Amino acid sequence: MNGNMIIKNAAELVTCSGFNAKKGKEMAELHIIHDGAVVVKEGRIAAVGKTKEILTEIEKSRHDLTSFDAIDAANKAVLPGFVDSHTHFVFGGYRAEEFSWRLRGDTYMEIMQRGGGIINTVESTRRATEAELMKSGIKRLDSMLSIGVTTVEGKSGYGLDKDTEIKQLAVMVHLNNVHYVDVVRTFLGAHAVPQNYKGKEDAFIDYLIEEVMPDVAERNLAEFCDVFCEKNVFSVDQSRRLLSRAKKLGLKLKLHADEIVQIGGAELAAELGAVSADHLLQASDEGIRRMSESGVVATLLPGTAFSLKEPYARGRFIIDNNCAVALATDFNPGSCFSESIPLIFALATLYMDITIEEAVTALTLNGAAALDRADTIGSIDVGKMGDIIVLEYPSYKFIPYHLGVSTVEKVIKAGNLIYDKEKGGIIHC
Ligand SMILES: [Zn+2]
């Protein structure tokens, strides 16, 4: 595995070209090259163009191709790897019982107040050993990889105490080292109020600021800090206090904002210059306008709305108001136990009035932008990481059309073929 790869004859080379988040109308521009080819050298994209031109160039330069793997993508579409920019994939235990409660009509908040919800997973995650979290983490990353995800964000937030928060983040450091999929880490200590701090939310924020966050930052355990800014969880003032300190410590900011009740999370994201604000089911018009002005990526999570039977975020409205929209799975054991990218494509295009082209941008370049990585991943551009997927079909339009089923045939990570459906799945070296 040397990271040298040529993919040629692609029916559609969907480059998603760009080095910044795409806003509003730009989201529909995919910069497709028909009969396209891409060359990856030592992990980085070295050339992109028409197959004929690329092959002529190689011939002219008398480049030695013996060390390059080649993929003939005739009659197939080629895209950048998917970036799932919002997940909670490291956790202990499951909540199948609660899912059945929700089906009989109990609301998410009712279950949470009963000691279920996040707190239930907190108990199991505190009990889980690092080895157990690693084992389930690898299994989940394998599944994501097989449906074309090459970078994923993962959050802590199932510890709500120093040891467990750090355990979750340390497991993600380790997973990033051992697995092909790149794992971006977010500290979400303020995910819920732990039992021993009920009614003392301010004191819990103090605890996170004074006892936990300095260690997280100093040991480089997380790149982002996130907060569940929501009625009956953490107020706008508490969120502002936590995130302002995080920013001072060098962490970038994300928010779970305006998911259940409109309390001004979108506005706070704009005020603090957050990289993204996520969920936004109830975000105000003014909040969306300010996010657009401040360049905050709006990360929409339709799998969660679907699973909770809530109305979807206003995807069309948010794009039409010139925001950059990313889509992500929100994979977690409670409100959306699914890492399915095909499901997200289906929901976004069928129920949120997001076009297929916009959805592709939202899961590639704008997903990368939501992780502050639009300059290095998320598109097929020279200089970027060679993270590429090959579909079984000739067009990206098959992604939502083949409803709920992965159309990904091959996954190339940093120029190496690491998943091939035709060869039985993940290729272990
Ligand atoms: Zn979340």
C-alpha cells in the first residue's frame, strides 16, 4: 500500500470541486467530468481531468506507472468519500427497549426525564472498558467504511464525568490510529446533566470548564467542543460560557442547536463563530440569516427527525437563505441508531426538498467544511487527500434512487483500495 492509484474511464467523475464550504446556489454545482480520470500519488490527488488527457500527460512525462494500482471505472460514477460530520459512535450498551417505548408514543423528553435517554447510555459507557469500546468502535467504523464514509466525526458525552469523557476521547484517538477511516474528535461533556448535578447546571458547567476541559485541550484529545444547547438541558447563557472558554483553550466550536425548542442556538453559533450548528429543526429565520452571514455550516440530521417522528429541519429554506448545509447521520444509540448514508440521501431528497446535487455536496465538501477540513478533503481536487468512492452505477443519481441501499462498490483511502464489494468487502493489509 503506497497510496499510488489511477482511476480512469469514469462515466461521471463527480469532483465536487472546491476548497471552501459551498453556500446556497453553489451547492448544486458538482463539477462533473465525463469520461474522467484521477491520479493519486503517495496518498494525495496529483491530477484530475478527462481520461484521454490524463493518460497522454502521463505518457509525455514518461512517468513510471509500475507502482500504481489502476481501477477501470467504465460505466461507473466516481465521487469523493463521504464525510459524516456528526456522530456519537463510541458508546456502551444499547437502547432497543426505549425505541419500543417511543413507538408506543412516549416522547424523547419523557424518556429522558425517566432516567432513560442519554443517561442510560452514560451508565453503560462508564461501565465499559476501553477494549470493549474499541471492539464496538471498530465494528461501527467498518460498517461506515463499507458504505463510503472516509472521515467521521465522533463525540464524547456519554461520560459526563472526567474519567469517562477522557476514556471515550482516548478510544477515538486509538481508533483513528488503527482504522482506515479518519476520526475527528469532539468533546461533548455538556451533552446532558448528570444525576448528581440535577438542578445545578451552572455548577456542572463550572466543573467541565475547570476540571475537564483544560485536560482535554492540553492532551489534544479533541479538536472541537460541542454543547446540547436546549430547553431543560443547557441554556444559551450556559452554552456561551462553556464555548467561550473552549475557544480560549484553542478548541473549535459546534452546537446542538434549536433541536426541540427554539431558544436561540443558531444565533449563539453565529455570535461565537462556531464552525457548525447542528439539528436546527426549530431555528428562527433570524438565526439562519446570521449563520449565513457568519459562515456557520448548518448541519442537518434528517435520520434523527425521522426516527423521532419530528418535522424535518427546513433544508430548502436554509439553502435558499444562502447557508452552507451539511448532512450527517447523528449515529447514536438513542435518537438515531443508524450510520446509513443511503437513508440520509433518501430523507434529504424526498422529504426536505434538497436536490440530489445539493445532498452530494452536503455529504462531501460541506461535511468536510463542518469539520474545518474543506481545504484537505471532501472533493476530488489536486492536492487533496485521495479519498474516493466508486459506485456500482454510472451516475450519482443512483445514490438516492437505489432507496436505502448502498451503491458504493469500492472505497479508496489516501490512494489505497481498502474496500471492494466485488472482492468480498474490506481489504485488510
Ligand atoms: Zn448529536
